[in-house]
Amino acid sequence: MKNNQTDQIMTLEELANYLKISKSTVYKLAQEGRIPGQKLGKQWRFGKQAIDDWLSHQARTEGRD
């Protein structure tokens, strides 16, 4: 199977760098279920495509609150 952009999995630290926010903010969002991710044991993992979709949704709904 070819590894492409939709197959990328990021760690909490990689996601923090990708979003340009702190690791503690990513952790808090993940713990609260406000960002798509999976906890595997003690580690969080995030699918890049799911994060990109989440960001698009956030941008579309930001002005509606």
C-alpha cells in the first residue's frame, strides 16, 4: 500500500508543530474530544486527513457562533 498524505499519522508533538500551538493545548483539545484523535495506550495519534477536515469545518463554522 502506498503511503500518501491521507495515510499520515501524527504524534501529539507533530500535530502541535503542524498547528503551531503548544503541546499542552493539543493534549487538552484531545482529552476534551474537541479534536479528532485516538489514544493508544498512553500516546495520542492523529490522522492528518482527519485534522485537515476538522480545520476546514472549524473555519466554516467559526462565524456562526
